[in-house]
Amino acid sequence: MAVQKLYAGAKLREFRGRLSLTQKTFAEKLGVSLPYLNQMENKNLFGSNHMKSVSQLMM
């Protein structure tokens, strides 16, 4: 059975939009580079170590 990877890119972009943040500002708040955030939002990768930063922004 193949393992399906789950990507949170669309939800991440949606959340950033609800906060009315630019990619640059959101990347700074997450502590990642702008290109890395762009890759995360476009389903290329998503580091689980950044989930804590995202969850802290949600509070």
C-alpha cells in the first residue's frame, strides 16, 4: 500500500490570508525564509518543525 503524503500548503496560505499578512511578514513570524514559505504554500514541502510556530500564531 502506498503512503500518501499530506500537505498543508493551501491551509497555510488560507490562514496567512485570514491574518492579512504578506508572505514576507508571515515568513518572518514563522522564522523561515520567504522562498521556503513559498515552497510550503505550493505543496513542495512542509517541515513539521514549523508546525509549532504556526500553531502559536493561531492563538
